[in-house]
Amino acid sequence: QVQLVESGGGLVQPGGSLRLSCAASGLTFDYYRIGWFRQAPGKEREGISCITTGGTRTYYADSVKGRFTISRDNAKNTAYLQMNSLKPEDTAVYYCAATRDYYCSDRGLPDYGMKFWGKGTLVTVSS
């Protein structure tokens, strides 16, 4: 049974940092591209970052570019999202997802192409 489990969310003040983790089990992790998505209240889900299987190529949406960093440790079957300079508009539920069928391109990963999803972790940015 494949599982993706996000952790690291919470309440943080504007300008603060959080690191999200996505721990995978039940799949050959280094075969899969990993994407991070988020959904804010009342808004559509947004793909914000992705990483290739070997971690050599990444993508960032304009909304997070320069503030967020995606990485992965294939030996630990875990992907990460380092989030710095957080803003109130970053408040959302953050999801990681995995796919073998789509590439992490300069347009990111399509959410319809993701095969496995985590249940999400809530990030709240507020003073």
C-alpha cells in the first residue's frame, strides 16, 4: 500500500520559516517525480513546486519562487519543501504527490497526472 505522509505544518508568523516533509512508503521512491501543491480556503489547488527523480531539476511557481526550496533524499524516501519568508497568502493545506507518468517541466506537474497523494498538512501564516 502506497502512502505519502506530509508533516511539518503549523502556525508561523509572517516572515518565518517552515520545512515540510513528505515521507513515502510502498513505492520505489526514486522512480517518481514529486510535486508540492497547496489549496487555500475558497481557492483552487495550485501546483507550486516539483522535482525530478534524481533531484537535478526543479520547478517553482512565481508565487513561491525565491522563497521556497524543494529537495529530496532518495535514501530516506522523503521529499522536502523549505519555506522561507512566509506570507499570510501562503496559508493553505499543502500536499505532496507522486507520478511516474509526467515530467517536472518548466510548467510544473499537472495535478491530474499525479498518481499518489498525501492527505495534506496545514500551514497558517498569521501574526
